[in-house]
Amino acid sequence: MDKAGNRKRGPTGPALFRQIATRLAGFTLLFALLDVAIVVFTYSSQPESLAQELLTLEAGKAQSATALAPDFLAGPPGAEHWSARYVDQREVAAAQPTIGSVSSPGTLMDWTRRERVPAGYRITGVRSVVQDGQRRWLFMQFEGDGIRPYVPVIVNEIVQHVALPLIPLSALLLLFNVVAVRRVLTPLKRAEAEVDALDPENGLSRLSEVTEPREVNTLVRAVNRALMRLDESMAILRGFTANAAHELRTPLSIMQLSLDRLPPSEVRDELQADTQHMTRLVGQMLDLAQADALAVEPCMLVDLAEIGRDVVAMMAPKVFAANRDLRFEANGETMVLGHAEAITRIYRNLIDNALAHAPGDTPIDVTAGPGPQLTVRDYGHGIADEDLPHIFERFWRKDRRKSDGAGLGLGIVQRLAQAHGGTITVENPTGGGALFRVSFAAPARG
């Protein structure tokens, strides 16, 4: 919730960090798929290499067993007329010269032959297999068409030369990029937190500027310039309000004196009521402008009880004229750090508020203390729960048709309390009415 009681809206879109991390992960996956596609294309264009690798892969399955397993005898997927058997050295030597790949007669070695047949191709080859320290020769032959029989070779190649090195490398690269992006975005997150923490009542607040990255520095400086222009505009507006209110006080006083000299009539009474309303409004505008510019020095000690007595004595005639009682009580130590004139305005506005909203001839109780606080209580209808979040908003009135005020009194009190580093609260006490409590900073004990 903000200072005005409005609920802050959360972020509506994905975070920048999440967007960057997602794109990095997407690019990593894209590069992995591209690498797989290159491997598949390369091997598909080299059928002889595929045939050699396939026979070597199938021979590796048989090396760990003394007999050929049933799954091995089934052959690779898509292979037709698959046959595999162990042969002796004479059969190997007899078949080798037809290949034309041996270096000299009598030398035994692994060999592979690929030839075209009407149904596609035929792969024939021999691989040496070492079992229990003895070399055996495995003869394999099959027919096939297309790339399906070579799927195990391609899968093995992808696992051995793509997935195993690429997965840890991609994970490390992604982790590095995520950490780097998070560090780069840290100043932006800090600036976001500072923006959320800006006090609307403190026009001197600025964001902390960072030297890097340059984009964040540029953004922060732009926000600070905007805050400076906004502060200047608000200062001009407050100055205009204060000057206008000050200039209006004199003609309103002259108008009131002139109305007093008119013969009694209903029109004169209505004009006097309107003039009094305008005078009060101008006074509140001046109070509001001065409250916004108020600065309380930490060494200013004032007595809440003394100020309260003076204000009650000053406002007693006005309250008595409305057939109301104005009672004052001081409880204990009432010294606070504060501004005497500002605290006078707090008392006066709270008493005016009680006088305006409490009905009939009910009394108004003003209390200083105990401790650094003051309270003003009326015995009216109290404040509805739905109105509590709004009563300190400037210019807020529940029913404008039934109120001749401007809705500034309680807003002025809240601003003056904040200028003192204090707070104002309201409650509906037992026995009816509303009780406003203003708390101040207690003076340091020597």
C-alpha cells in the first residue's frame, strides 16, 4: 500500500532477467540442434564410413559374450538378411584379397565392403574380437536400403561427440551468462527498489547513480532529471498557492468588515457565511503550503500542554458560540521535539474538524500527554470503516453536498505530523465519537 492507501500494482509482464535467460537457453538449444543436424548430414553423405562404424558397433556388442546373443543375431534396425558368425583365420585370409585393401598377403586385418544390389546395398565385413585374451574373427553381412540401418551409428555419434561434450559445456555457458546477466541487472534492480521507496513528500530524494553499465546510468540520470523538474514544478505550485492565499486574506478581511456595516438581513448573513468559508479555505491553503515547506530542527523543544492551553483559550469563544464545551487536560511529561506554530495548527485543525463533524451540543476533549502525544476527541457518530483509508487524503470529502469544507484539515495535520517524524492515527473509542492521536519524537534524555 502507498501513503494514500492505494494498492500498488505488481509487475504485469515477464522480468527482463527471465526474458534474457529464456533467450539464452533457446539459443543454446538451437546451437545443439544445429550441431546434431551437421553430424547427421555429414555421416549421411559418407555411406562407407557409416558402414564401417556400424560393423564396429555391432562387433562391440558381441565382444563381452562368448556366444552371440539373440538381440545381436537380430541385427540393426532396418537390416535385411543379417548374418553373423565367427570364422577361422583361413576364411578371413581367403576373403581378404577380394577387397584390395590389405597391405600384403598373409596379413590379417578388419575389413569392410559395401556393394550395390538391386534392393539397395549389401554390407560385408570382418572384425577382430578379443575374448578372454584370445582373438576371434567375427564375420557380418546384411542388406539394407536408406539410412535406417545406420541409426544406431548416428545416435552413438551424437551421444559420444555431441551430447557428452556439449551438455556440460552448454550448461556452464548458460550458467555463466545467467550470472553475468544477473550482475548486470543488479543496478537496475537497485534503482527499481529506490524508485519504489521514493517519498512523495520529500522532493529532494534522488536515485543513486552508478557508473556501469552505461545504459542503467543513463536511465537513472534521466529519472533524476525528471524528479528535479517535478520538484521545481511543485515548488512553483506551492509558492503560487502560498502567495495567492496570502494575497486573498486582506481583501477577504476588508469584505468581512464591509459586510458587518450593512444593515441586518438574510442576504447579509448568507454573504457573511460565504466570506467566513472562503477565509477558512484561504487559511487552510496557506497552512498547507507552509506545512509542505516545514523543516523541524532536532533541537527545538516545545511543551504540548502549554501550546494546547493557548489554542483552547483562543478557540473557546468559537466553540462556546456553537453551544459546545471545549475541555483540556494535561497528563504527565509533554515535552517534544517540534515546531510550536506547526503544533498550534495541528490542535486548531483537529478542533475545527471535531466542531464541524460532531453533532449537537456534544463536548470536545483535548489532551496533551502522557508522553509525546496529543489527542482530540469528539462524541459524534464516529468514522465508518470504509472511510478510514481516505480521511487523511487531501480534498477528500465523503459527501460534498453536505460539507462546506475543502477536505484539507486532516491532510494538513498528517503532513505536519510527518514533518515532525511522527504519525497520526484515528480510532472509534468506546462511548462513541472519533479520537485522533498525534505522536511526536520524544526528546533525547541527557
